[in-house]
Amino acid sequence: MDFKNLSEKDSYFIINRLLEHGDETGVKYMLKTFSSEEIIQVLKTSRNLSFRSKNFWKLFFKLNDKACTHKQYPTPYGTYYQS
């Protein structure tokens, strides 16, 4: 795979997966390859990240609690937001 020709959609997916499942090597690659702005944008908009991962990366990038979206879970009584 030619990493230099990644599209925006590819980089979003890669960053998303590394934020959630990345080991030390993967995280080093992500931080070296992608800008902080790109990573923070994925962090702010991704609905696939677990609460635990999102909180870790919010602390890492010094973001406030309101900066990131939360997972939404439909219920028979309305939508439940994980906070």
C-alpha cells in the first residue's frame, strides 16, 4: 500500500482504528504521520470510539469534555447518550 497517496477517507479510518486499537508502534506511526489537527478532528467526530479511548485521547490532547461527540444508543424510550 502506498501510504503517501492516502485519501482523506482512508486517513480517517486509519486514525480512527489506531485511536481505538493502536499499540505503541501504531500510535507512534499515527503521531508521526498525521497532524494533530487531523487526529483531533477524528476524535471530535468519530462515533466509533469507546468511552474509555475517547477519554484517554481527550486528556492526551488536552481537550475539554464538550469537544467530542458521544455514542448514541437507541432505546424504546428515546436516545441514550453515553457520557
